[in-house]
Amino acid sequence: MSARLDFLARAFERLPRMLDQQVEDTVRDNTAFLEDANTAQLASGKDATGADITPEYADLTIALKQIKGQPTYRKENTNRHNAAAGKAPTTHHHGSLSTATSTTSRGQLT
């Protein structure tokens, strides 16, 4: 019986290392998906908790985004943007994905 308890104790001691490695492997294997999901979540105007990102973009941020060719409004604000442009409202359906990662460039999680 003591040998069995020793075996279990050693297995439990290895568990945190194994779990850490599995988490790292899973994130690495799914980096592109996680980046795309995080980008879509931010573009829809939601933070990691699913709450609206506020305040709206500052004028300087809008100008810089226009220079870079990036969108200057979040999808949640599309109806407001469309209304200002005289367009019909649109509907966006996105799942809520909460992640605690951010990226510095594609493939580099921070």
C-alpha cells in the first residue's frame, strides 16, 4: 500500500508541470484562432469581460487609424455610424469570448 501512495504522491507532484505545459501547448497550437477571436471581440466594442469599451475613440486615434487604413468605429457603433451616413441599421451577432491574452504581433502572446 505504501508503494501505491508513493506513486500517487509523485504523480500529483508532476501534475502542475504537466498542466502548465499543456496550457502552453494549447495556446501555442491555437494562437491564430485566439488572436482572431480577440480582434473580433475588440472590434465589436467588448472588453475581456464582455463589457462595452468606453469611451469612444478620441479624435487623434480616429485620425491615426484613418492614416493606417483601419476602421474608425467599433461594430457596436455601426448603427450610429450608418445613421449619420443615412444608411439603414445593420445587425451583428458575435459570441462573447473572454481572453486574458493580448498580442504584440501575430504569433507573439503577451
